[in-house]
Amino acid sequence: MNTDATYEPPKVWKWESESGGQFAKINRPIAGATHDKDLPVGKHPIQLHSLATPNGVKVTVMLEELLALGITGAEYDAYLINIGEGEQFGSGFVDINPNSKIPAMVDNSTATPMRVFESGAILLYLAEKFGKFLPTDHTARTECMSWLFWQMGSAPYLGGGFGHFYSYAPTKIEYCIDRFAMEVKRQLDVLDQHLAENQYMTGDDYTIADMAIWSWYGQLALGRLYSAGEFLDVASYKNVLRWAQEIDARPAVQRGRMVNRAFGDLETQLRERHDAADFDTKTQDKIEAQASPE
């Protein structure tokens, strides 16, 4: 294994220079807003400010699934937050998420507007608000919550760990890639063994646990994250792949993946979403207009 024997950690770490890599210009060791910028407000009570990363996709899939059930109260406006440009550090966004991470949501249907941040918290909030995709039976609900929190605890290993060092780090470090690849594969094996005996994460019912885990590990199994499918041998996790494909075929999931998407093929992008008709009228000209800085 290659090692770097020249670096010794200082007694007290100080932020003295950018770390390099794709996100170096937006990483910093302090919190709070860097600039004043109000958030736009649309016509629906639910206002979402996000980007179609896995954490963002969790929420747009949930909202589209609720709308597919005919729950009109789940209508929403979705505004793009470009994290590469540091828009998550605008004062309006920091007001609804002091942690400056997407997604963040405001529910204006309550007596006092309710801010909700952290993707798992948003899923749980919506599930409880509308009484869908969360089991009411105590045992099943507990199982659902266990898997939801499993995903929230696992995502840093996949995204912030493996994804960072494999795809984004300016220097490829064998120890880091090996360490996080091993843990991601262990987690895939956890899922594969569980899904060998269950259609969905909590048995026969599709829940917020599936939405949360699919957005990360389902998309990984489908070859959509970090171009790492062959490297991690994701095709060998047959049960995960079966589950991922089944969820991927759901129309609401397909719509949810498009919302706040500002990368990939233009036909897969719906940068802002204000009405269900946006999906039907999304012509190539409209997509290109959305992509224009004008």
C-alpha cells in the first residue's frame, strides 16, 4: 500500500489554505451566511429549496409519490440551490437550514411557517403530516425508522467517504479509497441479505425507508453514482439490484429524479418545479431556457 510518511498532523489544526478538489471554494470550517439573498416564494404552501443529489432526490420522490396518491396538499414549489456556487450560504437559505446543506423545506400551511431541514427529518415530517408511507403498526413503524436512520448514518461513508476520495479528491489515496470501499461493500451486503427475504425494506410495503436508501444505494446499484459500478462490483448484489429496478420503474420516482436536476442530459432536467404540468410541457426549448444564465 502506498503511504505518505511526510505529513504530521499539527497539534492544533488551523484553516490556512483551500484543500483542493471540486468543492474547495465552498468548504470552510465556520457556519453562517456569506451573503444576503432572500429565497423566492411560490404559490404552494410547501416550498422546497434543493438540488437533485441523493439527499435532494429523497424529498422530491416523496412529494411526487404523495401527489400520485391524489394528495393535493403535497403540491409544492421546488427551487434550485446551486451548491457549487455557494448558494446554500445565502442568508435566506441559512435561515431555514443553519447547517447550510440541501434539502431544506418550509411549510407555510401551519399557523407559523415551519422550517424543516435534514432529508430524513423532511421525509418523516411529510409522512406524518399526510399519513402515508410510514407504517402505523408499532413493530413495522419501528423497523421502518431503524432503516431510515441506518441510511442517515450510512450516507457519510458512501458520499462523504467513498464518493469523495474515489471521485472528487485532488489526490487518489489508496488507504482512503480502500477503507471506504470496504465499508460501502459491507453496507451493500447488509442490504442484499435483508432484501433476499423482503420485497421492500420493511417487508411488503414501500415506505420512506425505501425512498431514503434507494436514493443512495439504489442509484449506486443502477450505476448512477460516482461511475463506481464496476469498481464496487454492484452487479453482484442481485437482491439490491432487483429492489432498485423495481423502485426505479415507479413514475413518481422518475419524476422526482428530475426535479432540481441541473446536470446530466438536458431531457432529464427540471431545474424548478411549480406545477405537475411542468413535466408535461417540458420541451427541449424550455429545458435550454432553464439552463441559460439569462
